[in-house]
Amino acid sequence: MTETSFRSRLRTLYEGAGPTGDRFRYALLAFDMLTVTWLIASTFIERGPHHIRIDVAIGLVFLADFMARLFISRRPVNDLFSFWGIADVLVILSLLAPIWGEGLAFLRVLRLYRVFHSPQTLDQLRTDVTGFRRHETTIRAALNLLIFIFAMTSLVYQTQAPVNDKITNYVDALYFTVTTLSTTGFGDVTLVGNSGKLLSVAIMIFGISLFLRLVQVVLRPPKAHFPCPVCGLRRHDHDAVHCKACGTVLNIPDDGLD
């Protein structure tokens, strides 16, 4: 197989619109969700050689995925030094050669954000999931908040478990994150040290912003996402016939559901 044909096959898997690409991307998404599940479950299990073996296996899959995406990229250098590229490199290095606890585990959760927000995944969900197109803004806002909660929970656990006797597993970290984000603040669990205080502030500021964003899109009348072919306006009423900006006749896909 030539390099060109191999690159073409990889692009079909990562970017193609056919059933093969759909199944592959769903498999990657499922694997990322399993890694997050393992991340949570592993905090309740005494760390041993099996943790290292599983982490190395996950790291090798992440490495293969990362190298494949760089190989098919039209701008590999830009992708390598982008935020997501650096995050992937840190996760892979920490899994294959851990130098800090369980290895920047919170960055594994951020992979879910990249996968969920990729154009290919969004197009796939709009086609395969009934009602996703109509409620896309709400679903994406809810997913952003959920991913933020899990990422911050992982970061709290990673940084506090070695020094804080009130953070002994993922549930303790999740409990603190949610009570802080909601400003309930029972006070029975607090983070220690200046870094812990700064992390608490970050959770409150960014978490409340994402929560208010979710409330905003839930209360706001739903809009259809459909680029106008003339002026490019993306948000329209679901029953719109003409673009309200330029008057162009629209053909907005609709599932026919109320």
C-alpha cells in the first residue's frame, strides 16, 4: 500500500461521511468515554501493576490516534503545537512515562470536548440522533458543563489526594466540585494550600459561567443552525422560510417533530 492510499484510507476513517467513518468515530468516542470511566473507577482501587499496564495500553491507543491525525493533517505543525496537540502530547507522555501521580488525568477528559465538538462528530450526530439538530445548542451547552465538571473533578483529585485527607476518591472530588460550582459551599470539604484556593476560584468563575450559559439556552427560544447560502447567517427560527437578514429562501432540514 502506498503512502498516498494509506493517507486516503485514514482520512476516510477520520473525516469520511460514509458508514465506515461513522463507525470508526463512534468507536473512538466510546473508547474515550471508557477511559474516563476507568479514570473514575481506578480511584477506588488500590494502585498496582495492573494500573500501569492499563495506562500504558491507553497511552498506546492515544499515541496511534495522535500520529494518525497528524499524518492526515493538512497543517501538521500547526496541529502539533495547538492547544489540543500539546494536551494530547502531555497525556500520552504521562501515560507512557508517568512522572506525576496518575499522569495529568484531567486532560483525558478534555479529549471528550475535542471529539464532541469536531465537525465530523457533530454532522454525524445531527444525522443519526433524532432531535439533536433541533436541540443542538442546549445539548452542547449541557455537554460543555458536564465535561468541565469531570475535568475539574479530575484535577481536584489529582492535586489534592496526596495532601488532603478529605479527598480520598473521585466522589469526594466530585462532591467538592459541584458544591463549589453551585456556590452551595457546605465547607465540610475544602482544598488546602494556595493552589487549592486558586483552583476553587477557577471552578467558581468558569463553572458558573457555563451553568448560566446552559440556563440561557434552555430559556431562549430554540433556533435552527443552518448557514444561509447568501449571507451566511447561521441561526434561524425552525419554521423560517426566508433568511431574516437577506431574504433568501431557505431549505432548513427538519425532522418533523414538535
